[in-house]
Amino acid sequence: MGIVKISEELHEEIRDASAMLGRSINGQAEYWIKIGMLAEFYPDLTYSQLTRKLLASDELPLSQLRADQQAEAI
């Protein structure tokens, strides 16, 4: 596990969101990071489509999803 430095404002937003959504602070940060990564890899997908990909990534590493996306672009 690594340490990521973020602004106090973002930390507060993560803390608030984690309380509302029933996740730990780290869990909420991980979720947002993964959704953001997928949004960059798949800019044309909707949030619902991204969350489905994220659920699939529990079985498939994000690095493989990225490789799949790059193969689709060819």
C-alpha cells in the first residue's frame, strides 16, 4: 500500500462521500480513482457503462481492461 498526498479539501470531499455511500475513506478514494482511470480509457462510455466495467474489473485487472481498450482502438 502506498501513500498519496491530496489536498485537505479533496480529503474532506472523500470523507463526506464515504459517509454518505457507506464506504471507508480509502474505499471511496479507490473507487473514484478506478472510475477516473476507466473514464480516461473509455471516454465515450456513460457512468453506468463504466461502473459495469469496474464490476468486471474485480475479476479482470484494470491493466487488462486497458490492454483490451487499446486493442479495440486498432
